[in-house]
Amino acid sequence: MAADRAKTLARLHRVRTLQLNLKLADEATARDRFSRESALTTRIAELADAVSPVPSLAAGFSLGAQAHYRERLHHSAAAAGSRMRTAQYQADQASEATKAAKRDQSAVEKLMARADKEAVLKEIRAMEDAPAFRRNRHDPC
């Protein structure tokens, strides 16, 4: 009975460890995606600032082209901001899933420790309940 329970707990522990590793990988992927989206948003903002109008002796068509590119960059910035918020949400969800997987794994580890402790106590009780051995006393010959 105890051996079956130990095998079951060991199998559960392997599964929970696999799940935890998968969740850690998902969280790392989500955090990486968020950092890439954040960097892209920053880069688009820098480009929009670089295209902003400055006083110069440029022709009018140049200002029109700058306005066109600036407008496209603002649309790109809005889309990147949306993707960044989505990536942040997914990273938070992945973090919560990782925490849940860690809780599950630690619960199984506690069950395994408790089962080991109970097995040791059972062995101690069996040794205490065992009949005492008689010693063969040899008289000095």
C-alpha cells in the first residue's frame, strides 16, 4: 500500500515538475515578448520625434512628407502600444500560472515528505513492538 502511494506521489511529482518547467518557459517567452514590444514602442517614439517639424528653409513638400510619415508613425505607435499592453497582460497571466504550478509542486513535495515521515514512524513503531531478543549470556569459561 505504501509503495503504491509512493509511486503515485513520485509520478505526480514528475508531472508537476514538468508542468512547472513548461510554465517557467511560457513566462520567459511572455516576458521576452513584452520587452521586445516595449523596445519597439520606444523606437517608434524616437522615430516620431526625429520626424517632427523643425524650423528650416525646406520646401513645402518636405513638410507634407514629414507630416505623412509622422502620422504613419503615430498609427504604428498606437498599434505597438496595444501589442505592448497585450504582451504585458500575457506576461502577468504566465506569471500567475507559474506561481500556481509552484504551489502545486510544493504541495506534492509536502505530501511526499509526509509519506516518508509516516513510513519512518511506522518502521520505528514496528521495531518497538517487536519482541525483545534474549541475549545468550556466556559465563566466563
